Amino acid sequence: MKAEPQEPLFDDPTKGLVIGVVIPAFGHPQFLAEAVISACTQDCDARVSVVVVDDGCKFTETGQTVANLMQRFPGMLHYVRQKNTRLPGARNAGVRFLLGLEPEIDSIFFLDADNRIEPYSLRQYRRTLGDEQTVGWAYPDIAFFGLSWGDEGFDVRETAREYSRLKHLCGNISEAGSLVRADMFRAGVFYDETMIHGFEDWDFWLSALEAGFVGKRVEQAGFLYRRRPESMLADSRRQEDELISRMRRKHLALFAPRNLMALGQEEAPSFAIVLHDADQVVLTSDPLVAGKTLAMQGFEAAIAKWYAGRREYFFPENLIVMSEKQWLQLKAQPLFLRWFFWAMKEAEAPYQRWLLEARSYPYHEGISNETPIVGNAVLKIKTEGLVSLLLQEGDIVVPEFSPFVFQTPDALLHGHAKAAFDEALSALCSLVEACKARLSDGLKVRHAGRRYAGPDASSCHSGLIDEICAEENRQAFPATRPCRRLLVAVEQNTLRHSAKRAPFTSFLKRLSQSVDEILLVVERGRKRDLAALGFAEWAHLVTDLVMLDRIESSQEYRMYLSRRIYSLFTLKAKEDGAILARSVDKIVTYGATAFLEVLGSARQHGVKGYVYLDQSLIGRQAGLGEDGAKLLAFEHAEEKIVCDNTATRTAFSAQGFPPGKFMESEIFFDLIGAN
């Protein structure tokens, strides 16, 4: 362990402050004195108030120990005894006692009865906490003693050298032995006293995150954690899945798909776009968001750092190599860009060559027999492919690249494919060579007594972002911008007929005035030219376009009120729709589209689905045909049906559709605009 930090006396950050220490006590009275003395003998200029909360401890030695020490530390040490409420209740009791005792208290430290702190600890903690009000707590590395395998009787665990909200959602990176700004309690953040089976600390920090606070790591904190054979944490491991599920339900805003995608963009971008002729690398999770830009040397250093600590550091899962000209060409056609990047994310081959093709209908697939002349190419390498190249000795031998095609009416990239491929491949090899040279100079390693013990960085994507924002073994749609975002689903045949397309275009225009982004999903049974769908009339009103396949003649159906309700989406299209739904705030199906089959899944993630029935969609039977039956069958998943036709509303109500679920169009547009 490092020696006590050396600092001038006039630099004491605790001068003139009141700092509290809460020590819950239940069992293990033999360790209590060490904890109390370490708290009461702090070498700082703060006025320290320490309270021991006897949480109904059955050992009389607990109260006797505190009584004896109160004589040694009069006015500093306090004692509160209560009925057993478990650890969360004891900590809350101590906090409330100190807030009442010291109304001007600056911060409060949590110290368990079997742990202790060094004399300089509160100084170090308070210096780190600083004066930035959004920093709600300062947390330590954990120095274990007791049952330790360190050569010097201790070993140190680092959970997060740089605080990360995303990592904190994956696992607890802040030990309870932290200094908490008192204003965090004044803002209403306390322990949940029902969390009595463990993970109470993690839940507490998540509540702090929801309230707008973040943590900051203390270097050389002097916090000493006694390792014992059994603890409450061991109990929590036995109920881990249940407790994590409970916390995710409780902190819905933190674990909402759109929040996770925004955090991923900020802290752990999915893509590294290497612009090989511009000496630049763009780090982003969303091709329509600027992201962070690094010079090539800075990116090489980032690769070396990640390679030396792959569990600790975030690194993009997808390395894309292209020229700056190609990147500018891509950004000039933003309508298909997220769809293209989603296709690249989903492709599993470690080495990929993407060809961009001009085709009247947009699609992506492996190269087919009918593929005509293709446009320029970009390379994509997954992280496992990059690691494989870095492990090679001697000259780099790149395995064969799997070919993929992405088709749009005007190819996203133009130029000679082979020349682009050769240039990108040469740039990739140069990048790998430069990284190997850095690695050969030696890696910076930790002291043998220190180790990283936080969440695996890669699991923050696979075990959190993709788990919540996508379907099983799928990838999240790359939309991360925090804005008002709406998904509109429409059947291709609606767009083919000008009599129906005109009111739909007016509908889109009205929506575009109230939201920031519109994701348009066009459901198609056959691949048709976009020009035949009036593309030029409505393309400028939407941010993203995705085409989903539907089945013209499905054999899968369910019965509802003696009617057959056919499943119109393919299995993949249904999964695609469920993933797309998690990237928006609301869904609107223009008529009884196949997207009705996705609304139930979307609702589970807090995304409400509306059905817009324009007059042009209503037949002679006032909506009680096949489409009407489907709307009735999916009533449980529909938030509202927007319909101004009185006869249709009456007919639906007569079939059992709740009248309260109808909404007039003007009220609907007001609702979209208000949110």
C-alpha cells in the first residue's frame, strides 16, 4: 500500500466543515472499537461527528464498547440504539441523526463496524468530492485485509478508475465506504429499507444516479475492508438474478432502452470509423451523431490501452475502415445510414467487405447470383478479428473477408470497389503494425497486489445494452440522439395508390412538425421500386427508413371472435420490429399494419402504440372487415385508436372495443406535440 499522501497543511479541504461518520453495529463487537477509533482520530481540520447505530445487536459488548469510547471522544462520538431494521435502515437512521444534530453538515461517510479508515482518509475523500454539486459521492478502491492473499497481508481491488454510469448499471462499482455529499440526502436520496437481502449499496447509488448525481474515485483513499468468510454480499449472490430484476423494475428510467443507448454513445461507442486518408477516427454508436474524433496516433494508443486491459476498458465492437470521401458520401444520404450500420453490426463474420449497390428497392443481404455492378467497398472488422491480427507474429496475414451487399436506389458509395478495398486493406494492415509496435514496447501493468474487479466492459454491451435494447442474440438499432422520436409503420400498398398516399403524406407532415425524428417502417410483401411508392413526396419528412418483409399468404393464424387473424410478419421482421420499437418514444401504425404484432412487446418497454385510421383506410363495412378484426384482436396492446369516423367507432364498440380507447385526430396531434 502506498504511503500516506503528502500535502501542505494549508491545503486541507476539510477546513471549516462538519463531516459525519455513520457506523451501523450488529454483531462482531470485537471489531467495533477499531472502526470507531479510526473515525475519531482523523487528521483533518473538519469537525467530525461519529454516530454508532446499534441496530438491535444482541451482544451487550456493543453498547459497552461505545460507552467506553464516548468517554475518550466526548462530544464527537454518539450512540443510537433501535430495533433491528437491517443495514439500510441503520444507515438511514444514522444519516437522519446527523442531519438533525448538525444542520450545516457538509458530507457523511459510511463505515461498517468491521472496517476501518486511515488517519488521512477523510481529507482524501473530501478533496476528491470537491465543490461540483453533481458529484454526489467519492468512492474508494477497496483494500482488503483479514482473509487476504496479498503478499503484504492486503490486496487492492479497483472497480472503476474513471467513474462510468454505464458500468454502474452493469454492477456496483462504488463501495459503501464512500463519502456522500449531504445535499444528496437533502435531495431525498436514502437507502431503500426493503433491500434487506443484499445489493442495498448498489440500489442506493442507482437512486443517486436517478436524482442526477454521479460518483468520483478517490486515489489512495486509505479505506480498509475486512474480508470475512460470510457476509450479506454472499447472501445477495445467492439471489442475484431476483435482486437485479427488482432493481431494473424500480429504476425504469435508468434501464430504459433509449437511456442506455445514449449512455453507450457517450461512454462506450459501438463503431470506430477509421478514415484512413484523413488521419482521423470517429467514435460513435450512431452514424447520425457526430461522436468523438481521435487522431490516428491517439487511436493506436487507445487500442494498446484496451488490449492490455480488455475487461476494464470500453472499446468499439466494430472497426470500419473507409476513406474520408466515402464517409462524406454516406452522410449525404442519411435516410438509410442507420439501417446500413445496423446491418453491419448484425453481421457476425469477423472480417467483412461491404459493397454498396444501386438498386431501385432498398435491401441488405449476402451477394446474390443476380448482383450487378457494385459500388465502392468498406471494410468492417469485429474486435475478435482485431485481436487475432494483433496476436500474429511476423507479417500480417489477413483472412478472407466475407462479402455483403447493401442496396439503395442511389448507391450510398460511388467509385471502383476493388481500388477502395485495396486502399482500406492497406490502411488496416498499417494500423495493426503500428499497434503491434506500441505493444512490443511493453505494457503498463498494475502492482501485483492490485487488480481490476469491476464489471467486464464488453458485457456492458452484450449483457446490458443489447439485452435490453434488442432481442436475444441480436443488436440494438443505432439511434442514440436524446430527442422526441416517433416510429410510423405503413403498408407498402398504401403508398402505391396516390389516393391513399396523399393523406398519408399530409399525416407525416403534420407529425414532423411535432417531433424531432421519424423512423418510417414500410412493410412490403414484394420488393417494389421506391419511385412507385412516391418516395420523393415523403422522404424529406422522415429521418430513417427501414423496410420490413411481410408474408402475403400466411399459414399461421389465431382465432378471435370466430375470425382468423393471420400473422403477417416473418419471424425476423417481427424481431426487427421489436428492436426498432425500443429506439422510439411512441409508435403509430397507419391503419391495421403488421406492426400491430409488435405493440405488445413495445409496451413492455414503456413504448405506447397508437393506430391512426384515416378516412381513406375505412371501407364500406365501417372497418369491420379483416383489418377491423385484427384491430379488435390486438386491443390489449393498443393505447388508442385515432379515428374521426363516428360509424366506425360505433361498429367497433358494438364488437366490444372499449369506447374510451378512441381518440379524435386533433387531440392525438396535440398529444404528440405536447410530448
